[in-house]
Amino acid sequence: MITINNEPKAYTPIFLGTTQHSIRLSLEIIIMVGMELNDEIIETYNVTVSAIALEQLPHIGNEIAITEIAGNELTGFKAKIRKSEKQLTNTTLIELEKLVDIKNVGLYQLLKGQSNMAQEINIPKFDANNLKYVRQILNESQESLAQKLKITRQTVNRFETGEQKISDRFINRLLAVYKDLAQSIEVQFDWVSLTFPDLTSKQVIRDVLNVQPDLFLERPTSQNFYTREMAFAGEKNIYIQDFAPIKNPETQAIEQKYGTTLYLTGKGTRLFEKALLEQNITWHDFFQKARQYRGHLTRLDIAINDKWGLLDMNDLVKAVQEKRFWSKSKSYAVHGNVDDGWTVNFGKSPFVIRAYDKRKEQASKGFDTDVQNRVELELHQDKAEYVIDEWFDQHNNKTLTEITFDILYTYLWFTDNPIEEKLLKADRVRDTIESSVEPMPAWSLLTALGHKMKFVRQPKEQSIERIEKWVLESVVPSLAVLKKTGHWAEVIEAMNNAELSSEQQKLVKATMINAITQANQKLTINFEKPKKRYQEI
């Protein structure tokens, strides 16, 4: 049974294939559907369907789950698909991409180019020098380290002389015994932005983010060529920019231009991680869903948090000044000072590596943090997509942490001594430098140990911390004067009668509400006592 222009028909819809002009990458595709009755095709329709709702392209001749067709020959027909209970199983866009590849095989091969980072990525190894440095920072002798790891001193010595290979099992044991070392480095996302060519901002909120729409403030914008902005709690932490609907002056019809960009800032990623928690999904699941909606990364920042103080920014800056480093990019810059904290940038868009003093940076804003230093990978466009491709590659089977440190190790290296000019002109520069110049112990350990560190989510609720901090620092002294001079009643009355702006109302609502998605009633998560960190699986 199917409904055609509101009239029920005893037809069975049969998939007859895609039309030639619909073989394109889009969330709305045109397919041919036959109406079968008593084993005969009575009539056919070329209909537009949602690739997301379709989930999988049926085999030609098979039944397709269309429940309704509406339209006419002039304006075209649109079909509605019966919703499936399956999640994250969409293959329609993948199959369409394969068709495009076949249709334009020559052009496709030319466009593919040689931009794949995978061809040049190296993998760091935990070696004898790393173990010696670990002992040094742990203030352990070979004997005391051996006792705590329940191995012989001779084994530790063989590791450090290179006579015996350091195994994964040994590193795991080391991290299990020295828990501070195991928790010294964490990896997390610090910025995510995605473009969705076929969606509006409201569709992104509802279908991609799955966040309550009434927590977003709608306002005009002229940023990035967009005309509308939807901001969570009225603040630019989680926000989406797109095009506001406009009235066609000739037809008077309301027209909607598609295309939107989602922005999750540093704070926005933490806020959105609460939404992930409520939906019981991971970042991996989210990016998988985003790709179903043809989401393409425009920027991805991955933060490596040094919580132990393994790195020293003064040492890194000195190494840069003394030319004791090698980078794939010739571009680098040093900012800041000893008192306010250093920042060192290597490279430029689409790929920048940034190291800075996170604790001093937060202190300058009046905040505290358990992170001492941070190394960030800022990746744009295809560089960002490469990271997710590698993460999704089942044959690769690598964690996001492993991918992150492989990239860092490949693109930046610090040494203990200056690098001679002639080494920088060698055919295999990096290999020559590593075999000729001793590495900086702290940087070498960071990259080697990084593979064993955790990628974490750190969900946070919307807060008015910024306003509270400003009031405590700038307003409270003045309020104290008013209170002591008998004007407190007027202050209270003014606060009770104050009218909040739209932004302030959204901020109040987002701060007070317990769940930012619709998923909390379906789950058994205790939102009253959330953990500070969740390890990404």
C-alpha cells in the first residue's frame, strides 16, 4: 500500500535504479520507482528521496520502503521513506560516490593527486634513551625501578643498553605501576567545524547535534558570507551559521538556500561532550553520523595536554632560537615571554603545530587548570579529513591517540644540539638528523609515550562562570559600598525588575536545564554525579 497525492493505492513500490542526472553527491537523490500490482509494473515515477532516510540502495527489482509520493510532472515528485530502527548504517552516499568514481574515472584519478599524508607518516618507538629519561624524572635507580616492576635489575640494564628490545608488555607494566606517568598526557578535541552543503542550521541542530532547538538563539550575521546564526545559550561556543529564508519578490514564495557550517570552539567541544554523554555516543559515532549528512571538516584541533610538566616551554623556545629543531614546514614563529608564557607556532594553514604554556594562559584570564603545557595540531580541510579517515580505517585499526602522535613525530622534532646546515640539505633529512644528533629527551619521550596515552571527553554544563567572575572582581566592591550606605534595597529591587535580553534568557535557560538533548529519559546515566573525564573508546 502506498499513498500517491493523498490517494491510497494498492501498489508495491519497486526500485528501478538511479536516473543518470542523479549520480551526484547529494543528500537528495532522484531514483526511478515502479508501481507493481499483480506482478506487473502499472506506472513509473522519477522521485526525489532523502539519501539519509533511504539508508541503503536496494537491488534493482526489489521493493523499496516508500510510503508516500506527492507532486506532479511539472514541479517533480518527492517520496517519503518509512523510517528504519537501524542507526549509523547508511551506505547510499558511499555507493553514489563509487558511481561517481566510475563515471569520471579519468578526472577522478587526476584530482586524487599526491596529497595523502599517509604516504609520509612515521611511527615513534619507545627506546633505551626514553627509558633512561623516565627513570630520571621518576627519580628511580635501575634497582628500585626493577623492584617496583617485579623484574631483575639486569633486565632493566639490558633494556637501557639496547641488548634487549623494549616490549609493549613492559611499557604497559611501567604505566600500570606509575599511575602518575600514565595520566601525565591526555588527548582531546579542542575545536571542530564542519560544513553541511545540503542542510540548514535548524536541521543540523535537530538531526546532527540532536540538541534541544529552544536552547539556541537565532540572530542575523554577515560573517563568512552567511546571513543567519544559531548560537547555543546565545554564546559563540556552539553555533551554526547558514542563510535565513528570503521572500522571492517575483513569486512571493519563501525560498531557503541550503548550506551551513557548524562551529564547536574549545569550550563548545566540552559543552557538546555533555550532549554526547546524554546520547550515549562517542566522538567516533558523531563523525560517522556527520558523514552520513555529507558533513566535511573545515577545521579540527587536537590538543595534547601535558599535565605533568614533561615539557618546559623555556627549553622549547631556547631550542628554536638555537636552531635545535627540524620541522617539515619552514614557517615558524615565537610569541610571548617568560612571565606571561610562551607560544611557538610551526607551519601555517592547512596544518599548524602549536606549543604553549596552558597554565599561564589560563591564569591570565583568571582561571585555573590542571594542564601545564599544551601541544595542538590545528588541521584544516583535507588534512583534518585525513585524521578521521585514518581513524575510521578498519584495516589500520589505530586509535586517535596513535594517529595524533604519529603525525606529531613525523612533522616536528627537537634535538639536544644544534643541527648543522649540511644535515638540513641531506636527501633524507629527518633520518639523517635522527641518526646524527641526539634528541631532546623530553620531546622524544612525549612522542614515544604518546601512543599509550588516553583520548578523553571532558563534558561540562553551560555555566555563567564568565559573568560570575566579572561580578566578583569588578562589581562586588561597588555593591559593598551601596550596602554599607543604605542603598541595598534599591539594588535588590532593580535586580528583580531587570529585563533580560534574548541572549541572557537563553543563557539562563541553558544553565538551569539538566539535559541539553532529548535522550536522557532513555538512558540510565546518573547526570547528578557525572565523571570529570570519559575515555573515548
